[in-house]
Amino acid sequence: MSLHGSYDPDNIFAKILRGEAPAIVVHDDAEALAFLDIFPQSRGHTLVIPKGVNARNFLELPAERVGSYMTRVQRVAQAVTRALSPDGVIVTQFNGAPAGQTVFHLHFHIIPRWEGVALKGHGQAPKADMDDLQATAAAIRAAF
């Protein structure tokens, strides 16, 4: 999909927000939902999506929502970092398919990095073990 288009209310993240698809949630408030990526690029790969807005990408997020949403992105990144003690952390977001976006509901990726551990490719990682994800999620939730 291009950078421009109409919002698809049946995208997987919209379904997660409506409770129609499962997610391993690490944080949930009125502004945003954060959950583990089931195809993680590294341990603790977390996605943060805004609630109550049909924004396909960051460019479509209403300006009055940017600050409160980005505060949630930062809080999630801090909790992931406290819980997992990575050597670094990637905070990234893609706008449009040519930029790497694969789900067209605004989301930020929080991707922990460790020295000497290769990062799996975006959209190329295998599905994670659900028990491992649940344990990681519990550690992240405890770090809030």
C-alpha cells in the first residue's frame, strides 16, 4: 500500500483493539495499547498502537494526539529496557509499504538489542514460542 489511502477497519491491529484478535498485552490505557510482536525481530519486540484514531501511519495522527501517544511510546520503551536490560533499543516506525510498513494502523516498534546478537529481518522472523512471549510480557508488565 502506498503512503496515502483509506483506513481499513479490518486490519489486524484494529481487530486487536476491538478484542476480535488475541494479543499478548504489556500495557493498556486510554491512549494506547502495547503488545508483543508474535514475529519478533528480537526478544521483547513490542508494538505500541494508538487507540481511538483511524491513522494508517504517523503522518495521519492528529497533531493534538502526538504528545500523549509519544509519551506512551517512551514509557513502553523504558519498561522494556528496565525489564530486559538490553545493550540498546530501537524505537522505529514505518510510513507506507515502500518504507517497510506491513500493517496499516499506526504503530511504533520497540526492539531491544544485545551486543553480538543478530537482529531478525522485519517481516522475516519466525513465529515466537507463546510461552516465551508470556514470560517476557510478564517481565515487561512488572517493569511499569
